[in-house]
Amino acid sequence: MAWTAETPKEELEAFPTCGFRARRWLRFERDLLAWLETPEGRFAAWEAARATTAE
């Protein structure tokens, strides 16, 4: 039987405040914000905003 990494339902309903899932999300958010400060990140954000507001 293959191993699956399913997130428990109670953790999908509320953001985890401790444990490895909380650390993983905090690391993701930290790295995302750092990337958005780069020229590539600013351009990607601009492109996404332009695509969502296009007529």
C-alpha cells in the first residue's frame, strides 16, 4: 500500500499554529514575500494583476 500525505480535516479548517505544518507555511510565506521583492517577483505580480483585470 502506498503512503499518502493527506492533511487531517481539522487542519484544513484552521491554520495550524504549531508543528511542522505551521513551520512549513510560515517558511513558504516568508520566502514568497522575499521573492515578491525581487524584480522577477514584482513582474510576476504585475502580470497576474494585469491578467485578472483585463477586459
